[in-house]
Amino acid sequence: MQQVLFLCAGLSIVTMAGIVFVLLNESVYSVLGDQAFFQEIPLWKFLTGTRWHWDSGEFGVWPLLTSTLQVALIGGLVSVPLGLCSAIYLSEYATPRTRRVIKPTLELLAGVPTVVYGYFALMFVTPYVLRPLFGLVGLEVGTFNGLAAGIVVGIMITPLVASLSEDAIRSVPQSLREAAYALGSTRFDVSVRVVVPAAFSGIVAACLLAISRAIGETMAVVIAGGQNTPGGGLAINPLREVFTMTSYIVNVSSSDVEAGSMEYKSLYAVGLTLFVITLLMNIVSQWVMRRFREAYQ
Amino acid sequence: MSSSLYSNSQTRGRWFEYVCLLATWSALFFLAVLLTVILWQGRGNLSMSFLSNFDDRLSPEKAGMLAGLWGSFWLMILTFLISVPVGIGAAIYLEEYSTDSWIARIIQVNLSNLAGVPSIVYGILGLTVFVRMFGIFAKGAIIERMTGNQVEGLFFAFGLNVPLPLGTTVISGALTLSLLVLPVIIVATQEAVRAVPGSIRHAALALGATKWQTIVTLVLPAAMPGIMTGVILSLSRAIGETAPLIMVGASTFLRATPADIEYPHELVTKPRATINAPFDEYTAMPIMVYSWAKQAQREYQGIASAGIIVLVTVLLTMNGLAIYIRNRSQQHLRW
Amino acid sequence: MFPTMTAEKPISLKPQVPLREPSAATDDVQRAIKLETRHLDFYYGNNQALHDISLQIPERSVTAFIGPSGCGKSTFLRTLNRMNDIIEGTRHTGDVLLEGTDIFDPRVDVVALRKRVGMVFQKSTPFPKSIFDNIAYGPRVAGLKDLSRLTEIVESSLKRAALWDEVKDRMRDSAMALSGGQQQRLCIARALATEPDVLLMDEPASALDPASTTRVEDLIFDLKSNYTIVIVTHNMQQAARVSDRTAFFYQGHLVEVGPTQELFTRPKEKQTEDYITGRFG
Ligand SMILES: Nc1ncnc2c1ncn2[C@@H]1O[C@H](COP(=O)(O)OP(=O)(O)OP(=O)(O)O)[C@@H](O)[C@H]1O
Ligand SMILES: [Mg+2]
């Protein structure tokens, strides 16, 4: 029986190994002897190229990367203040009863399927919020744009930032708060000058994790962000189309590309890039979190 | 320096509290707007026929979600059947058998890394391993070269027919979703198992129970509410997953349910169809929403919203169920 | 299979005064040795918790272990039914004999051993199941399925643990709903249901109020006519009240063991005297 249980647990290792193998097999070195992606497109060209044009064989990752970073950055700008303030409110101000109501509702926000967020961004945020707003200053907002996608992604990860930051804030010892109150601090001083700095690394870890989630987010950007960057170049303007790594992967897999073609293999190269970025962010986040926990034990 | 006890040192704090309150409520406000807009848009399209019709690209008013409902149903059943036993087994191993061995530590770290892998990467994994099976069954590929003929599937008793490679079938989707939810289920189960006090285990061992008996008769039943809460929550997450399903080939337009089972009673009256349904083509609720959202005609907005309402209703029901189980067990059990 | 179980509760001969005289009369009878340890050393990792313990425990009597906190009473008690096997990194040297059989012999089935040497813990440990299922747990894991047999066992065990009258109408209720004292007696009943010869109790009354403590003490007194009982206690009056023999432990050593009355009135060792008179650092 113990062996069976061990196999169950070992499956997670197999899964991780499987992901790594699958990504490497098509992009770096093919076990079955086909040409892998980076054997045809040199890695440095992939990593430094600023144009993504598969018709002309240009596979520079920066258009995709800037799109992804743009969405993640906007998502972070939305979710970090919102999530952090919610966390402070929930842990320092809210009565237990309010918390019991608000917390599950916030979690609901995280439970709404991402395809719904994408649809909402496309049908509501862009035409009814962004267009009128930027219309005032005479700027044109595209049907598909990075800003709307970034905003909904930000809202989507706010509960994650909030709940992880709240955990971090809660693990700041009560004695520290009491000491500060005893010195005549106001609640504001205690929250902003004592609790948040003490929980800082935990909060950083929370934000890193949330942003890595934003980077891997797919459907919202597929629907609201667009399917190409302006002219296939870098994505700079958040009011124009973006083409994130995740959108690209969906795009390729839902068009009828043939296995073995360059487009097909590029899917794995982009997947590998995405995987490496999110994995690194996760590892850093966990490392910071562990350091943080050790500090308070 | 004698300052008045009535001085107004709290004003700034008030402002800060309001800012925090505002932030909290703005997220909830967003949720309210989202739901209102969707309900408003979808209101005209919700009807019984929306649940019992197939998709329609020519006349939007006839479009319905039947194929997606059944597809999601099959996905959930299979994902549940695959991920729950494996997840519980893994958690039991980690909590009860491998206390602090190096392998357990590696698995544990690996679990939290897996939980952070974007769902679309699981889609790539599913596409390669389950849908295409590395292309080894393709025409002229390794299997054909070795066996001399092209293998297209395995045939078993009762007319069960397993295609090889698995292709864009329900089972490919379910296997992919299972891998996706497994880390979450394992961690939730571990927490539930850990919450069962050690004294209970020792008491059972002292009564002459074996370790396995202790786990089966005491630890698992006591942890079951926690496990089920975690399972339902992660399945409700899985039911809304779209990206990996697109990757593993859920159809964006399909006018059929898996194995043509369209009514619940047919699960019993057509056993042959029931066992073959996992190996049929499918679509799923979020996929249908996605494909409607992409349609240019205005009419499809209402359809997409109606689809979202159905999807979110299913999701909220599952979440409510999880909360109900959690609350009920909290009343029962206090160690 | 369970011959003693259907027997009526033996008539208790105890006087009704709270601090009763130890039953010196019964101690004169030469009793067979039920449990015996020889030169037992015990280690948690590199930490030696027991040093060269040699002790004999006569059958159908109550033996009390006393000593300051951390002196190894629980550790010693747990070696007697090999509960220490569960803790990783522990080892021992020396022998533990149950009726002359070495319980650490590789041929000994530890599950069978624990059925014969039952254990009751300091904190009551009801399972989150019904009262009935709690008591029936031991017989069930031993493979007994017959419901009428189980019902019989449950009833007789509860009677022996003096809990029957309080719970007989709510056998299907959760055991978690019982009071602390009732829970502890439930755990004793549950241990009795597996038909042990020996009952090990680690501070069974320390979490109970005085009334419940008295009930548990009465129970121990009643049970000793059929069982060999070993009890760890911090309460010296309790040791004096319920036990026939008392062993004093100090820093992992067995300092002194003898008839309870003698040990409390004429201790041979200075350390024992200091401890029982409360002159202990
Ligand atoms: N699981 C364990 N791992 C390591 N050391 C332990 C463990 N349990 C007990 N010890 C050590 O063994 C020694 C004896 O502990 P034990 O619990 O047997 O004492 P005790 O006499 O029962 O004390 P108390 O009266 O407080 O219950 C102590 O020094 C304790 O720290
Ligand atoms: Mg002890």
C-alpha cells in the first residue's frame, strides 16, 4: 500500500519532469531526432529580436515579452495598492464580523473564471470606461488594448495579494503592535510605520506571486488584449493591441498549424520562456516568504 | 510639554482608514458591476431552450449550451475520479508515511512550484502527452515502423474503444485538468489530515489498530470535510478553466454531446455510450463562452452573457456547497 | 472469547472515606509477575531518558509511578506496550517481558501486544464517532463484525467503566459531546473492550475535576480485581489512594519501588523522602 501511495506522491515529480521534458524536447533538443526550435533559430536572436513575424521567419521574443510585461505591470499597479489596502483594512480595522463577510466575497472575485473577465474587459471596460475617459483628452483607445486587459487581470489577482499580505501582516507579533500603541502611536502610525514595515518581505513575496500569476494569465488577455502587436513590433502603448506570450500560445494552438512546423515549435519555445519566468518568480517569492517566516519564529 | 488630551491626532488615521475601506470596497464594487452588466446583457437569452439547444452560428436566438453542459459534466466527473484518489493518496503518503525524508521535502517544494505553473503550460503538456502522445502513433512514426501497422486504438470488452493517441477527447481534457488541480488537492488534503490530532492516532494504535486501519477508519473520515471542501473548490476552479482546454482541443463549435448522451437517464439506459463518452469529442462551458465572445455580431453578446450566467451559477453552487460543508463540520468537530 | 465481559461488576469493598488505607491485606498474597523489565535503557536519539530500569509488576494489582516532571515516567510506560516505536529515532537496550515473553522479540506482533496491553492517555482522546463506535473500535479493527457480539461488548465495557447508566440512551450520539470526565471513562471503556490483561494509564485524572477524579479512582480500584493496572500520577494522595505498589523515578532512574504504604511512610531513599514530603528542588 505504501508503494501505491508513494506513486501518487511521486506523480507530482513526474508532472514537473514531464513539463520540463516536453518544453525542452521541441525547443532545445529533440529526443526523436527532429530539429528543435533553437537549433533553427539561434537563442540569442530569439532573446534579442524585437520583431515577431513568423511569415518572414523573424522570431524575436521582445514583442511578446513587452506585451506580457505591460499587462503584468498594469495588473500590479492595480492589484498591489488595492490588495495591500484591503489587507490592512481586514487585519487592522475590520471587526471580525465584517471580515467574515468581506473575505469570502473577495475570494469570489478570484473564483470568477478568467474568460468572464476577458469578456467583461472587451464588452464593458474598453467601450464604456476607457473610451469615454481617454476621449476627454483626445486619445484613441483600440478595441483590443493592453490597458483593459491589465486592469481586469489586476482586479483578478487582488484577492491573492490581499489574502497573502493579510497572512503576512497577521504574523507580525501582537506584542510589536502593543509596544507601539503604548508609545502613544495612532492606529495609522502602527499600521504604516510598524506593521507594514515588519511584514514587508512577506508582502513582497505576496506581490511577486500575484504578478507571476498575472504573467501566466491567459484568457483575459486573449479576449481583450488582441492577437498582434502594432506592426509586429514592441508593445509600448497600453491603448493599443498587445500580444502576450500566453495569447501567442493559444493563437498558435487554435490555428491549424502542423506538428513539426516552425510555428508549432515556436509554441514550445514561448512556453519555455513563460515557464522559466514564472518559475523563477515563484522560487524567489517562496524564498522571501521563508526568510520572512523564519524572522518571526 | 503638555498637550491637550483632546488634540486631534487621529484625523490622519481616519483618512487612512477610509482609503483602505475604499480599496476593499472598490474590488467588491467591481464584482457587483461585472455581475450586473452580465445579468443585464444575458437576461433576454436565458430560457430552458438555452440549456437544451445546441450552438447555432446562423440564428443566435436558437443557440444553446447543451453540448457545453455535458462536456463540462464529463470533464468534472473524470477529473474528480482521477485527481481525488491520487491526491488523497499523495497527501497520506506525505503526511503519514514519509515524515521528513529528503524525497518528501523535494515533493513538497515541487508541489508549491507546480501550483505556480501557468495553466496554459499544463495545456502544452496535455497537448503533447495526451492529445498527440508525442506523435508516436502518427502515420509513419515510430510505432508504425516498429509494429508494421498503424495503431489507431485499443478495443476492449463491452465495446470500449480507446483511441491512440487520445486525441481531442474528453479524457485528454480531464487528464490535463487533473494534473492542474492535483497540487491544490494534495495541499488541501495535507492540511486537513494534519488537523487531525496525533493523540487520536496514538489512541487507535494503542487499541491494536494497524497504521493503515488508523488512517482508513479515523484519520480520513475526520479529515473528509476539509478534503471535500478543498476538492470542490479546486474543481470549481477547474470548471472555469479555458486556456488548457483550448490547448488540448476542446471544440469551439460542436453540435453534439459526448457519445450523444443528452439526458441524464441515458447514462443508465445506454451503458455502452456511457463508457465510451470519455473518448468522444467535446466542448465545455467556458469554451463556448469564449467562442461566443469572439463573434462579431451583437446578438452573440447576449448569448455569451447567458452562457456566463449559467457557468457562474454552477460555480457559485459549488462554492456554496464547499462553504456549507466547511461550516457544518466546524460545528461538529472541535478537538 | 470474552469470558470476563459478561460477568457482573464485582462488588466494591472499598471504604467510603476519600483517603483510603492502601489494601495492605491483598498485598500479602504472593502474586505472579505480569510485566517485568530488566536493565532497560531508553534513548531519544542521543538523549538517554531511562537508565537501567529493572522492575516487576505483579498481576491484578495497581502499580503507581511517581516522580518529578520529565523523569521518564511516560517514557517508561510507553515502552511497556511499545508505543515508543512510533517515535522516530528511539532505541532501547534491555528486556521487557510480558508473562515471561520478550515483547521486543521480532516474532512478537506489536498489534497483538497492544491489544493485550491497553493504554489510556492523560488527555481523553475520544474519536469523532458515536459512543458505540468508539467502544466497538478495538474489536472491529481486530476483525469482529457480528453486531450482537459488538453490542454485548460495548455494554459490558461501559458497565465496567461505570459509564453505562449515563450513556445507555444515547449510544448513537457523538462521543465528542460527553463531558471531560465522561470522555475519560469512555476511553477506559474503549481500552477494556479489546480485552486487555494490562491497562496502562498516563495521568488519567489530571485533566478532570475532583468529582470525576473520584469516579475514575473508584473505577481503577474496581478494575484491579481483573486487570493489572499501571498508573502514572503527579498526585501523591492519588497514588496512596489507589495503588498497591509505588515506584519512584528520578532523572531517568528507578530510585525505589515497594508497597505503597511502606514507600510513603518509611521511604528507604533520601530522594524519595524529599520528594514525597515536598522538600524537592
Ligand atoms: N518524543 C520525545 N522526543 C525526545 N525527547 C523526549 C520525547 N518525549 C520525552 N522526551 C524526553 O524524555 C524525558 C522523559 O520524558 P517523559 O515524558 O517520559 O517524562 P514524564 O516523567 O512523563 O514527565 P511528566 O510528568 O511531565 O509527564 C524528558 O527529558 C523529555 O524531554
Ligand atoms: Mg508524562
